[in-house]
Amino acid sequence: MGNVIKQTKSVLVFCSASTEVAPIYFSEMTLMAKALVHAGYRIVYGGGMTGLMGRLADAALEEGGTVIGVLPKYLAKDGILHPGLSELIVVDDLLDRKREMLKLADASIAFAGGIGTIDEFTEALALKQLGENPKPMIFHNFLGFWDPLFEFFDELRLKKMIYQPPEELYSVCETNEAVMACLEGCWKK
């Protein structure tokens, strides 16, 4: 286990729980988790032990980081719940999970993920659009993962369904280094 690092801000990471994700995403998640811990951030996430979620927690904990998991009570069981979390918060359902995670976080990152990741991050974006979530939001666009979603957002803007420029709602970072620089820049504003 690495040295324990004092953490003052919390970063929420949305990502996949799938174990079938290509190995390169697991490698990138490991690097991001370590970078977040070494920069002094606590990590908030969905509390799972599988897929990218599990890798996030494992890598952060191995570096001495604080990892807070938030799970609905029906998912807080063996085989789903990560057993080594610094803190576990059990809530009633997925809606409460999103609410609690956003409350705990000072910023949010969307890494590669499926429907659950898209649901969680787009709800946070909708709240930001309405002024209810002023916290920084970052898409970690590793290997262009989120490009199809950005194309859809562009189409929505063309059709006047979205009025804010994307940079008012979220930042897009292609690398872990860019994610870390973006987070650092958020706190200097």
C-alpha cells in the first residue's frame, strides 16, 4: 500500500462495471485513479467491485487513497459491493445514489461506460444546465470514447434543443494529464 495522502476535495467518477471492457481501458483507469490520489482527491463512485469501477477502487486504495462507494441497498451484496472501501453509503435506489454521489463530490468525471454511466452523467449535466449543479464536469474522452455523444450534442445544438455552448457545461479531456490539469484549473477560478 502506498503512502496515505491528505485529501481535501472529492471527485466523482462515473464508469463501467463491465468486466468485458478492453484491457487498455483498465490500464487507463489505473493511471487515472493513481493520479487522482496523488493529487490529493478523495474518490466517490458507485461502490462496485467489477469492471472499471472495481479497478478504480482497487488502484486508488492501493495508493493509500480514500474511496467512498454509494450503492442502492439491493446492490449492496457480495459479488457486487467492493469489500475494501474506505466508506460505504447505502441508499434506497439509483435515484438516491445519483443524488448522494453528486452531493459528496466537488467535481465529476465521466470515463468509459454504458447506459448507467450515460444516465448518471447526463442527469448531472441536466442539473448543471438548470443551475442546480454548479460543479465542474469532465468527460475523459480516452481514445475518442465519447465522440459519438458529442456529435449527438452538436446535433441537438443545431436543432436548438441545447442553447449553452458545451464549454459552459463540461470540459473534454483526452488524457489523464489533461484531466488533472482541468481539475487543478477548476479550483483556481
